[in-house]
Amino acid sequence: MSHVTSRMDRIGVRCNTDKASLGRSRLRPGQSVPQRSHGHDYLRKYEFFLARFATKPDYRMMELGAGPEWNLGASVRLWEEYFWRDDFRLHVVDLKPTADTLANERVTVTVGDLGDPGVLRRLATSAYDVILDDASHLWGHQLLAFEILFPSVREGGVYIIEDIETSFGEQRESWSQGAEIDTYTILSRLNGLVAGKGRDHPLVSGTSLDHHPALGFWQDIESVTIVSDACLIAKRGYYGPLG
């Protein structure tokens, strides 16, 4: 695995999460890790943004989605190892009742439907340094979670939306569930507002999306970074010193 240059990615490969450069696999007897397919390769990018939190006291993270039943909790194991401090706390949210098995002294679990605004509002009553959405990948769920949960990200924190590839190509129809606005459209407009400090531009004004709730966050955002299949949104204060 000489191609793996990131500590976070090395842990991710070992934990069998598809966030890593190698995809998750149901390893068969005698099958070696290098035989695995390519993964999303998120972690080498994430480490650039998240490494600073590994030494932050009272670091709080929430991940939406715990993975498929056969590979439940792979990313939980990743975060528990990478964020090694005793005071690290991870909140995992998933629809599957079996997610409860992931709970321990540092991990709490909520079993609930992330398409339910009531569930999201209850989650939003707590504050987090990082929120990562790896749940259903449906446009409506991704945007609803962002609208309700982004305000609960602490100053200097990061909100991550994974699997925005569902906004593109052949995946659009099956992942839209009839929604007219895809996640990437909103993120690209949000990026335009942040880049131009709200100044007029054809990309961000004069459309029916002008009053979309997610676009109202732009003044609280320092950067919108889009990588392959994911987006990282840094909240005000991220580029300043940690508190």
C-alpha cells in the first residue's frame, strides 16, 4: 500500500471504509487488501481539514449514517482511532436499530430517520465541531440536514456532505425522489456567494433559488471546498486559532 500517504487514509483502509483510497470489501480467505477496488479517496483530503481537531480538547463530531449492515461502523472505528483523545465524543445517527451496538464510552447513537425534520431538530440542539453527512445521499435529505444542522456547527468547525455524485449523470433520476433542486446546484451557488461576498453574479442571483434557506448561511462560511464526490464547508473562524 505504498500509494497510501495519509495517516487517516491508512486507518481508513484498515477499517474497511469506502471513504479511503481503497474501497470496502467483504474480504474472502486469502484475499489481500491490494485486491480491493478504488474507494472514494476522501480521507487524504479530509485530513487536510480535520487533522487540527485531533488535539483539540472537547472535540465533538457527528456522523449521519453508520454504513451498510454487513460493514456497520467502519468509519466509527476510523474516527475513534484517528481522534485518539479520551475527551473525543462521536454521535452516530442511523435508521438501523443495529447501530445501537456501536455505542461505547466515546460514541453515542441515535436511531432515527434523517428525512424527518423532527429528528434533525432534536440533533441540532447539541453543538459539534464537525458534522459529516454520509446517510441516504438523497438530495432532499442532504439539503434538509444541512439547513437544519449547519447552525449547530461550532464557530471554526466544518460541515461535510458526502456522495454528491448523486447530483450528476445517470444517478440523478433515482436519487432525486422527484426533487427539482439537486445538492450540487445549491452548493455551487453557496460557493459563489462566499467567493463574491454576496455581490451580484449570474450564478447566484436572479433565479428562483435566491431565497433557498441554505444560501442564507453564506455570511457564516469562510470556504466551500468541493472535491470529487464531496464538499467541505468551513464555518466562520476556521482559519483562525482554535479556541
